[in-house]
Amino acid sequence: MKKRYIILILIFLLFIAGCSSNNQTSNQGNKELSGLKVEITGFAFSPQELTIKTGETVTWINKDSVKHTITSDSGSELSSEMLSNSQTYSHIFNTKGAFNYHCSLHSSMTAKIIVE
């Protein structure tokens, strides 16, 4: 009988630990949704303008079936390789300012990161 209670307690503790783990994943997902992720889809950057704080990281993910780049309009702050579908590029912005960028393969694709 004692073994049964111990097993039930262990199962309960494992259940609680699993719920705690799911909450951490959910919080990370919320951080991405708060604007630190830029999707490349339909030959466009979304969002097209993003305001962040100094020291934050932005991650671009290519959801198109063709390759794209993230390239600074001036300077070399942003300079990704060609990204295939599902590939990502991340950059930490340590300097305040406005950073205009484009896809070097598709000049109509433009966007801006504003760092406060």
C-alpha cells in the first residue's frame, strides 16, 4: 500500500514538472511574438518596421520557397547569406538608430529596424 502512494506522488511530481516546462516554452514563444522575429513571406518582410531596445536580438526566418537575404541599405550592420526556406538569420543590435535593409536578390523587398 505504501508503494502505491509513493508511485502516485512521483507521478504527480512528474506531471507538475511537465506543466512547468510547458510554461517556459510558452513564455519563449510570447517573446518571439512580441516583435523580435521578422518573417519573410510573400516576397516581403513582416513586420516591415520594427522598434526594439538596444541589446535585443532580431531573428529573420525565410518562409518563402525562394532564397532571400537581409542586407543593410548602407554600411554592413546586416549582411546575411542567402537564406533558403526555413533558414534563419539573427542579429544583436547594440547601437541606437534606424537600420534600413533589403533583400539583395529582390530589390522591392525593404524594411527597417528602429533601435531605441
